[in-house]
Amino acid sequence: MTRTPIIGLVAAGGFSAAVVAILTWGFYGSMMAIPVTVSVTLWALTALCVFLAWKVRSRLDEGRIGQDRSQLNPVMAAQFLVLAKASAWTGAIIGGGYVGMASYILPRIGELVAAAEDLPGVLASALGGIALSAAGLYLERHCETPPPSDGELVG
């Protein structure tokens, strides 16, 4: 698998921000309120990615990757890698969307009561998406295994 391109994440987040900004500017009056609790899943996944990265890194440093019960199964590490990639892309898209929504809400805080009420939820979700994307990249980088030694067989 190749590394997730950071420029691709930025582009996806920017595109998502632009689309959601256009939709928010057109339909903000008919949108539902955005509570802070919307961001809970993003922050929980961020914490999970950071914890898994720490766990994988500690097992790699100790040389405990393998099939024994006390070791981290390589298939599990590959599954963590898939979670990392999905988290990075999901965080970029969702975080970008909330940044686009914030582009409408921030200038209107003083004139719209709904904008002032939506601001904490939008900011928490935008930051949660960005943090999830960064945590996904962090986990992905920690799931990389070092190349085999010169005398070791690859196979």
C-alpha cells in the first residue's frame, strides 16, 4: 500500500469545504441546529487512532509482531492500516465540510442567533475532523514495518 498523500487530503478537504459552503449559503435557514455532540464520534475515533498507533509502535519497538498470543498479529496491523487510511480521508472530508459551514456562520454571529448557537458545534466538528485526519496519518505511519534485514527472506 502506498502512503496517503497529504496534498490529496488537503484537496479533498478543500473541495468538501467549497461544496458545503455553497450549500450552507443557500440553505442555512432550513438547516437543523448543530450541537457539540455531533463531534463526539470524530474525537472518539481520533483517540482510538492515537491509542492504536502507540500500541503498534510499542510492539514494533519490542519486536513483538508475529503469530504468538503475546504478539501483535500482522493481519491486525494491516487492519489498523485500513482504519488509518479511512480515518484520514473521512476526517479530511468531514472536517472540510464543517470548515465550509464555518465560513458562513463566523461572519454572521452578531446578526443571527442561530449562527451563534451553531458555532460551538461547527468548530468542535471542524477541529475533530482535522484531528481525525491527522490521527489517521499518524497511525498509518506507525503501521509501516521496517524493511527486512539483508539475510532475511521476504515472502
